[in-house]
Amino acid sequence: MKIGIIGAGNIGGNLTRRLTALGHDVSVANSRGPHTLRELADETGATPVRAEEAARGVEIAVVTVPLKAVPDLPSGLFDEAAEGLVVIDTGNYYPRRRDGRIPGIEDEDLTESRWTERQIGHPVVKAFNGTYAQDLLDRHRPAGDPERMALPVAGDDEAAKRTVRDLIEELGFDTVDAGGIDDSWRQQPGTPVYGLRAGVDAVTRALAEASPERPEEFRG
């Protein structure tokens, strides 16, 4: 598949490593320009591009930037993407540590991914937001392995969600359907599933045990 990764931090960088290793055609962009991605490109064979070009012709785009940077993404970012584009949102809201207070999330009681959808003008599938970046490199396992981890995936479009789940399973992880984007509070920071290294049954239980009340440490 042709995949564009927007953001080359820990998650974006390691997804670039894994997806290129699996044979996908990966373009990667950050806010500082392609020249700063030469080392990652040389390591992986990914194509470094400007952010404006990151989704050109891609079937899957991964938005993996700090939440506060989402409104600054280029306008028309997805205009030249392939038909049926699927956008993966890996973002988390850290008001005290990084993002500052975002009124659209706190005052309108939006899930973080619903807010992101409104900023970028495209539906998203929420995935990888509670995954340790190093686990993408170290903890993938073949299907049926008793140590294979499961990751929650939320989205409103069932076909798009299936595409993302298939990709995650190719990466070496099971998946659990976490519902729609309005249900994605179940996997936000401070919930039982966030950062959980466990299989399908434990992840399913953790999602069910989540509270919609945002923990104090994750309020602005």
C-alpha cells in the first residue's frame, strides 16, 4: 500500500520502520522539512517529503503530530490522496504537559479524535495512541502467539476501520473494535486500556471499565 506518515516522532518514526520493512511504499513528513529526515530515509527506504505532499496519492495517511499542532497542518492536505483515503489519528491530549488547554475538547466535551476530525476536515480512525513506540519494534508477534498484544481501534466508518485493523494485524498485533469516534474516550490517556500491554480479552475488559470522566491530570 502507499502510506503517508505526517509526523516523524517516536510513533511516526517506528511506523515508518515497520511499514517499509513489510514492503509498503511509505512517504514521511515533519514540520522541519525533508532534509531533516534523510537519516530515517536512508535507514528505511521511505521517501522524505514536505508536509504538503505527505498524502499525495496515498491510501492511508497517519497523522501523528502533537494535538496542538493539528490546526497548523497544511490546508488541502488530503486533496490529492487516493480515492477512499483512510486517515489514522494517533493523537493524545496532554494539556498540562504539552498542548495547553483546547476549548473545543474541554468545553464542547468532544473526544480528542472528533476534535481532530473537525480540524483536518476528514474522518479518522483512532489507533496507536496508547501504544509505546518501542513496542512497535519489539513486541510484534505472529497470529496465535500467546504473547501477542491487542490494540484498540475506534472509528465511524466500518470499512476504514477494517483497513486499519488489517494493517495492525499485519504489523503483528491483534485488534479490538473500540466503537465509533464518539466512543474513543475509552482509549484516551488516563483510561485502563491506555498503555496496556495485553491480549484481546484484557483489552476488551479495559475498554468496558473506562469512565467518560476525564482524569484531573488530563484537564487544562
